[in-house]
Amino acid sequence: MSLVTCKDLSKTYGSTTALSHINLDIEEGHIIGLLGPNGSGKTTLIKILNGLLTPSAGEVYIKEAPVGTESKKVISYLPDHTYLGGGMRVNEIIDFFKDFYEDFEPERAYDMLEKLQIDPKQKLKTMSKGTKEKVQLILVMSRRADLYILDEPIAGVDPAARDYILNTIITNYDEHASILISTHLIADIENILDQVIFIKNGQIVKDASVESIREEEGMSIDALFREVFRC
């Protein structure tokens, strides 16, 4: 079953086109990189999949159903900015997530917090930007979702913690689930990707498996990205 299906999807803001006639299928059991320069349409697509924006034209389905209340139950979303209340302690946020999401597993969250040496009694407002982002990622990956959508999950994380963060991503989701990752740090994540989607000026310019790209193009994903989006 397709987790995500986009049919002739477009989004405009007045005279500006953010997405133009996107056709896309995301299957179960894959880690997909959504890659493109700033302003290419990545965040717009992500927000549409999460029901935060409405398409101007076309159709979007999550597990063969329109985007809506039911789709939000199966998507675990990490935005590219901090959204949690700074006055809350981490354990209070965990209790909130437990009450709000049926698939949230607190024990997984506490295990990851311990491994990253983050005190669950600490308030978010006392944390560094990088630590806050680690907490948000932990919360997202502690759900048993069908689709994880991660917008710049390692952008604010120090290099020493990136390997653990990436390992956390790939070891904390079920085989039937998929992960869609948007990032500019391609060299850091390409070893965990199964598939890449290159988006440019609101259009998909490449959608292929990592294996086929390496065989046919004879280069890494990072090198191909630099060639495709070279100014």
C-alpha cells in the first residue's frame, strides 16, 4: 500500500508557484530524502502532507484516504522550528504526548533521553537550541507511526551527536513504516537513505532509489545533488 500519493499537486501563493503538478508515491518501508535548495518547495510539500496547508489544485492521499484527522493519527511530524512551550519540563511534555497520541510510548522516550544524557525534569527554556531539537526528535520517534516526516532533523545538532541521532531514527520505526527526511546535510544522511526525491522550483526533477543512482550515475547522492542544483 502507498503511504503517500500525490496526484497533479500544485500550490500557489498569488502569482508565486510553490509546487507545480507534483506526482509522487511513497511506499511502506523506505527512508526517503526530500532534497532541494532553499525555496524549492520542500517545506510547502511537507506542510500539505501534514494538513497544515491546503493545495491549490490536485489530490493528496495518506494510506489511500484524504489528508485530515485520520491521516494525522498515522504521521509523526518534526517541523524545522521549536514549537514546544519553554516553561514545560520534558517529563510533562511526555505525559502530554502520552495523553494526545495513542501510539506514543513513554518508555522509548525516557530510554533515548537517558542515552543522550538529557534530564527529563529540566525545563525546555533552560536548554540549548540543539538540546531542544534532540528532545523534539525523541518525542517524534517515540510514536509508532506509519510515516515519519522530519524537516531538518540534524540541522542544529552538534556533529558528535549526529551519528546517535541518525541511529535513533533508523532503529526506532517499524518495518512497515517510512521516513521522509528533508535536509541540507546530505553527506551526513545519505548512507541511511533508500530513495531520494530532488525538488527544484516546485517540481520533482528526480525520484529514484539510491542504489540505482549509484549504479547509473556512478556518484554519491551528495555529488549528484551538487551537479543537479549547480548554479
